[in-house]
Amino acid sequence: MTTKIDRPLGCLQPVSIEQVVEDPEEVRDNARKNGPYFMPARYLISGETAADAKNRTPRVVKDAPSYLIGPTWRGDWAFDGKDLVEDSASLLHHEGFIQAAKDLFHCDVVVPEQVYVNLSTPMNGHPFSHVDIPEFIGVNRRNAPGWFLQAMGSSRLFEDARISIATAVAWFHHGERGFFRYWPHGRGAESIRHEDMWNTAVVGDNDFMHHLVERVGPRDMGPPEGMSINTELSHDGDKWNIVEAGETLMSYSDEYVRLSVSWKAKVYADQRSFDDAQNELSAVSVSEALQRFNDELGESFVSLDDERLQAALTQRWSGYVA
Ligand SMILES: [Fe+2]
């Protein structure tokens, strides 16, 4: 059995961390060294699963919808519990994150899986808050696309198979703005704006807690013209460059680039529930998941490749709120 968790306020109450690492400049240094960075949606719409993302060179994508193109780039530093870049182990096994996850979920077993960084150049705030993409026993990042998992989470039809995931987001940003807003008492209630973006973190129930990134940089600065979903961000030892097909569209000094580090761990009440999850007790299969959706929608979809399915699920159970 998975662990049944009550969320009377819509989500568990996040835990703040005042000091994430001893040497925050080192994290920024690692970010400068480990480019280039890719737009996150490039993995999703190229048909690659999140698991494929670990090879860190996504396919070139043609004709991406424009709403997926924005000045935020991602790099995977650890995946499936394995380090992908040097010096990421201390973040993957961060004791403060692990302890906060234990406190948040009242659980004994925390299995850190992912560390990734997001880098944003000056931009407007996100118009939507979102919850993160969840995973389920039997349906996960390996066999289902993000929009399907998102709908599974938002529908609440699969709580029997849900895997609890703790997320820490840490910031290493000295520049203007780039605040983090989150709704710890439900999306309809008051939100909190986290403003200290240097070496702090919030560990939360981000598969249930809505959150968004506010404006980054000065009000009159936006991304350059001419970006596509294949536009990359990298540092040349002197400055950050936004590069499209070999051409630099814009360069920024370090203070204009907001860096966040995300950490995700699966959490289990105890060893027994961890073992049960490994043995796929209470698993749901992709076809069972499809059947549950069909029952709820009065539809008869048979394949994840049916384009109408994505539209139907996303329309009814989006993880985004304007
Ligand atoms: Fe998120």
C-alpha cells in the first residue's frame, strides 16, 4: 500500500531552509561550468521521456508551439539517484533536504532521485501557477508522458497508487527580483512570496502545492527576439550567452541569470511501504489508468498516442491555474 496522507489544507506545510550550502558561490560556479542548458519543453515534445533527458542532448525540435518557448533553461545534475555532473552528490544527498522531507511527510524512508537546475534570464512572471508532475506505482516518467501524469495527479483518481514526492527548491540568485510565490493553504487562500533568493530553500509538497516564479530582472528587460525551443544557454567563462543555431542572440553578466536548484525524493512511511512499492503492490498499469479516465469521461480512448486524449485530459485536469 502507498501511504495515505491527509491534506486538510490542500497540501502539506512547507519547510524553509535558511542556509542551504556552506559555499553558495560554488553552486553558481558549477552552473557556469556545466552548460549548455536546454529549454525543458524540448524534452517533452520531442517524444523523449524525462528518463531520456539524462543523456543531456535533446533532439532538435521543429514547429514547437510558441507558449513553450521562454527564457528558462534546464540541466540535469542527478537522475535516478545517480550523479550526472561533478559535485552534485552533496546536493543529491543533502541532509537538510532529507530531514525536511521526513518532517514534512512524517516518514522514515527518503530516496533522493533527481537534482536539476533551472536558469532564467530576465522575463515576466509566469501567468500561471502550477503543481509538479507526479508519479504512480506502475505509471511513471518511463512509460507515460508528463501531461498524462499531470492529469492523473490533478484528477485524484489514482491516490491508491500515488508515490509521495518531496521537492526542495533552492535559490542562488543575487540579481533583481526572481521571487518565488507559493500557496501553502490552498490555491484559493493567501499566498506567500519568498524573497531571499540567496542560498535559501523551501521544501514542499509541490505535487499538491501551487507555486510560480515571479518576474526576473528589471521590468523593462525581456528575452531577445528570435528564440526557438532549441535555443540554448551557456557560459563562456566571462558571460552568459543565449545561443540560437550558433548565433548569440543576447549576453548577460552573472547577476542577470537566476539560478534555482530543484531536488526531488520519493518518500515512504517505513521500510515496509518502500518494499511494497518496489514490489509494485497496488500498482496501476497504463491501460488501467486509461480505463479509469474513460469511465470518468464517458470516453473510449485506447492509446496514449491519440491526440484527442491529451486534449481531453489537459482540458479537464490541468495542473495550471491562471
Ligand atoms: Fe514546479
